[in-house]
Amino acid sequence: MISGKEVTLQRKLKIEPIEGSYNSYAVNEKEKRDWNGSVYLACVAAILAIVFFS
């Protein structure tokens, strides 16, 4: 924020300190979450709940 205007970032960054170094950081892009496994698990749980309560 140098000019006083807020600028939104285009990318999400993940900053981590580098082990064994002094005041050095690795800058990586944040990985997107993989929701496929969670959606699959939720569907299986819903089917089991329907079968159990029927």
C-alpha cells in the first residue's frame, strides 16, 4: 500500500521460512483444495444415513 490505494492480489501466496537459513523465506502459490474426496464422502454418508433411517 504505497500510494494509499488498496490493491487486491491476483494470486494467493504462501510464505514459509526456509529451514537452516536466517531471515530467508520461500514464496509459493497456495494450492487449491481438492474437494472431490470430501464430496464423495458426503454422498456416501448421506446414502448410508437414508438407508439406515428407512
